[in-house]
Amino acid sequence: MTLLGAVGLPAVSASGAAAAGSTLYVNNAAGANCTDGGSGTQSAPYCTIGAAAAAVQPGQTVAIADGIYNEDLTVTRSGTAEAPITFREMKNDLSPGVGVQIGTWAKPINGFFVTGAQHVRFENLLMMPGQQKPSIVVDGARDVVFDNVTISGGTGVRITGGSDKVVVGRAHVMTAGPAILVDGGSTGTVLTTNVLSPNVPDNRSGILVKDAPNTVVVSNTVATSCFAGIVLDGTSTGAVVENNVVDTSADGEKSCGASATNATGISVAQAATAGTKVDYNVVDSRSDGAAYSWAGTAYVTQQAFTAATSQGVHDFVAQSFGIQKGPDAPLDHTVDSADENAPGMLPTDSAGYSAVDDVTVANTGTGSGIRDRGAYENLDVGSAFTPAGPTRLLDTRQPIGVPAAQAVPAGGTVDLQVAGVAGVPALGVTAVTMNVTVTDPQEAGHLTVYPHGDAAPNSSNLNWAAGRTIPNLVTVPVKDGKVSFQNVSGGTVHLIADLAGYYGTKGSLFHAEGPNRLLDTRAPIGVPSAQAVPAWGTVDLPVTAVAGVPATGVTAVTMNVTVTDPEQDGHLTVYPHGDKAPGASNLNWTAGRTIPNLVTVPVKDGKVSFYNASGGTVHLIADLAGYYTAEGKVSYRAVGPQRLVDTRENTHWEESDRPAGTVPAWGTLDIPLSYMSNVTALTLNVTVTEPGTDGHLTVYPHGDVAPNASNLNFLPGETIANQVVVPVKDGKVSFYNASGAPLHLIVDLFGYQSY
């Protein structure tokens, strides 16, 4: 991505580019038929960049094939404002895949010079100058842009000789310090989104601007190991220093000790203070050096600096690197906090990534509020949940969500649009939670729900016998705004899907809690007396201020709900208290059958309601899995489906191998998750198959005592699935077979909550 426009420089006009209308090619690969005596065509390219630089005209592009070019370079030719000259990396089949590398460790170059040239662009180049040799020198040039260049070795970038409007963006500079030097009366320089890590022991300073007015230093990440970070010296007035992350500590985390006096984060000399703005920076405090020096006075804290100078109002002096995620982790002040309106801001970070919203952090920046400070965008972010519904998205009997009322054929697939439907946003949705029901199946089989466009995975969400109606909660990643349903059976089925909520960049955050029993009409728990719910009856259950759930601020709860001892066939609807019971079901049962299902339901007035839509009594059990609130440190990552274990097959884990075999009667299976860091809870689809007798399965945090709660109830020989949300403890979760006979387990991962 070019830096033009992003920093207010003129772009190439269509007429100007077309006037020159050609590309010069450079390719020194074997078989490229290169010659420096030709005209740089693609069939007979130049062998050296220097030959192309000597011939290039305004509006032309020098396309340099990946390869190693051991040549010193001086560029003097100019483009025009309407038709600049561009030097750019070009991939081709003959390239060795190293990028455009100018110099090597064995044969370093003596420098890269841009002298007196105007309107020139350099993109995607790697430069390796020799020790004490200049890396890049821009001398007396104007409107020169470097985008995504990497410099390893030499003495850094120097902009000098009265150069004007030079841009260095998205560069990675590992040289002697200063990594970037702007001097000699140069004006209007823009240093943006660069990663600077000087590596010569006797000078690791970052950015030095000396006698160079109106310099913009924005969104750089500077690590200088006990040397100065950003320095404005001499008459460098009118500067903007914003959104930078500056770490002057030793090895990125340690005190500089006696050298701390050299490790000032941001320094502005007296003669440079006029018209200069310093704000929205993060200065790492671990060097024990001063965070700031302003007009010769040192300041250790942001508060003291701001009080004395009125600068740095939105700055932080705080740890900027190596913040470990977890419940007690400090706030990372670099995240979602940049001034998006600062001059020189680019549309992407140093690696080309666009800004993403960390849903666990308040958006405190300007503009969108989600830009991060420094050169890196934090991409390790999850999603937040918005409870919605229950609202019917799919019913193949109606039709709803499909063009015609028609059963899904054997082996058939339904693609369901979920983004932009029923209040779900059109963009930014990462996953949806739906209660999915199969009804009228002609033959036994199973249903797989998966991201649209992916190959159907080897996993199941519902398993059924012929003629049986069965539901299951499904949380599935969204792709292209859709999800897909595959009928893996030899007969037709009808499908129903009711929206329970969706994940995206806005919403509530999950807090794993439990499993804890909230409701048992047999006990009584959650109700005043032990009594079955009557036909067409309703139970209103308080869910806040109980079992670890806060009294206020709760937007939704997730519970494993079980119906037992039903007198007649029917279904259960769980919905927000005070609302009218919707035309949706969470559980469907046949008379006498015990059946569970996971339910995520919005909370209203601190309660949720259960409606027995049958002509007979039922008993209800509800076990808390967790709750959602507006604030938290944990967010959801939608993945998979990904199979974690199938006890019918051998399983390889990082720390051990598990041979195929059943989970014994009253036995426990522990699944390790050592490869997943900072995980607090899993969203799983768990299937029991081939049980030798009736019983139930309990899924719970490893190391705890198996609680008096169930996630699946099964009959002998039955295959049955249920979604499970379970907290993770010690990097493991446990599965307890509460029955008197062995059984097999299949566990598929659909997502996880993590810091």
C-alpha cells in the first residue's frame, strides 16, 4: 500500500502516469536474460538497479525482481508531482523469494543515496550496508517517499541538506544510532509507523531531529536500550510527536542503572519548543531514566510533565512491552488509544494490517477510537457477545431463511444468511449462537454446522434417530455473512434455527462461572417448593445476585437446562423475563424422556423465564455455565469446528498419546490444552456414543470435584450431543461418566474465551 495521500502528498494522476506509460524491469536471476545495455524490457531486463536508475523517466516504475543486488546506489533523476518515479519490488517465477535485497552480510554496500532528486518513491526494499557505512542518505531532495523498507546494518537513515517533504514510513531499522537523523535545515519530514531498534552498543539512540523544522514523528515504535528515544534538538520548531511507543529500558524490561541519565524517552530542546506538540505517546518507565526532557528540565511522570508544560495530556508513562495477559494484568495503554487525526497517520500498521477493535479495552482514541499507538496493531483480539432473540432465522417447513418450503435432501446443504438479518449487523460478525432443531428425519444421521465456504468438517452438532425431533445450541463461526448446515444422513430432514445472539466488535463479555445449580424443581432450588411445572406453566428464575452472578449489569446468562419426567411430548422456551413467550423452542422432548440443552438467554429485571409448552407436567433443572456483562478482560475467539478427541481413535496430545478406548464407568477423561494460552473457557460440542447403560455426563474444570450437574443425559446405546461451555483450570477440562458402563466421547471445539 502506497503512503501517498495518507500523509498529504500528491498522488499520480492518470494522465501523468499514462504519459510516460512504461515500466523498466530489473532482474539478475539466472535465465532472466538481463543486460544493462538494453532498455529494461520484461524479456530483456536490466541486471542492476543502477542501470534502471540512470535511465528512468518521470511517471515510470522500476520493477525490481526479488533477488540480491550487490551495488552501491545513487539516485539523482526526478519525477514530477503528477508523474513521480517509483522503485518497487516485483515477484516473478525466477525470483529466489528473498525480496529485493541490496547488499549482503558477505558483500555489504557502501550506501544508498538520493541526491537532489524530486518526486521519487521507494517501496519494499531490504538494504544491508557495511559497518559505519550510510544506510540511506537523502540529500537536498524533495518529495521522496520510502515505504516498507528494511535496513540492517550501517548508520541509519539521514535526511539532510535542506531536503523537503521526505517521508519514511513502515520502515524497520536495525542500525547504529541514531536510527533516523533529520538535520541540515530539512523541513516537513514525516517519520511514521516505523520500527526502530538500533543495535550498535555504543549508540542505540532512536530519532534525532536537529535544526529541522516542522517534522512529524508519529506512530513509531522505538526501542533504544539505555539511549535517548526521540530527540528534538536545535531549532526543530513546529514538530508533532504523537502516538509513539518509546522504550529506553535495557533489554526491553530492565533498569539502565548508572546509564539511566542517557535514557530519556522524549527530549525537546529549548529552541525546539515553539509550536511543538507532544501527546498520545507511551513512554516505558522501566529504564529508570526520565520520561521527558523539555527545555532542559527532566520529568519522570506524565503528570509532572503536563502540569509544567501543558504537553502530553494523553500520554502515559507505563510499561509498553511484555505485558502478560491475565486477570491481574495492567491495562495496555497502547491499545485503542491513538489520535487518529494526527498528521502522518497511515491506513495500516508496519506490517500492513488495518486497525482492529479490542473489545476488552475502552476506545479512548480520536476518530474511530480503535487505532493503537506505535507501529504495531494488536491483532490478538476476540469478540463480544450481543444477546438477541430468540428469533427464528431458519425453518425449512415455512419457508424461513430458504427460498421454498422443502425438506433438506439426504446429504444436502443449506446456506443461511445470518449477517444483516434479524438485527444482526451486516459487517463485523464473527460467530452466531443459534438453537438448532432437526425434525421429521426419515433416517438416523447427524447435522454439521460450519462456516460458509469451508469444506464440511468431520464433526457433528446434532445426532438423531429416525423420526425423532432433537435440538442443540450451536455457536458457529460466520464466513461471508453465512453459515452452512449439512444433513449427513440417507433421508430428508427439516431444520429450524432460532437466533440466541451473535459475536462481533460490540457487545458483552463472558465470565465463566460454574457449573452451579440455579434451578431444580424437584429439590426445590430456585423455586419456593418442590413441584413440577404444570402444563403450559411458566417459571420465573432470578439469576442475578446468586451463584457468583453480580446483582447488576448482567446482560445474559448461559445455562445447561434439563427437562426430566415429562408427562407428554412438548417443548421448552427460555426467554427474557417480562417478555411474551416467543414462538421458539430450546428443548423438544417425548413423554418420559430426560433431555438437556445449553441455553444462552438475555436477562431482564434480573430474571429469565421458562415456558412448558406441553399438555403435561415437567421438572426443570438449570446449571449455570457463565454470564455476560458490559465489562471484562476476556473475549471470544471463534474457531473450528476442530476435533479435540474421539475416544474411538488414537489421540495425540503434546504431552502424551491416548490410545483408543472407552471412558470407563464412573471414570473421568481429562483433556489437556497446553497449546492454548490464557484460555478461561471453552465452547464445545460434546457427543456421547455407545453408552452401555443410561446415565449422564458432567463436564467441569480440571482439579475440581465433579459437581452435582449434568451436561448430557443418555440411554443405553444412544448417540446424543450437547453444546457445553466449561471453564478451564490448570490448562485442562474434565469429563465424568456418571454411569455404570463404559462409553465413547467425541469432543469438537467451536471457540474459546481468553484474555
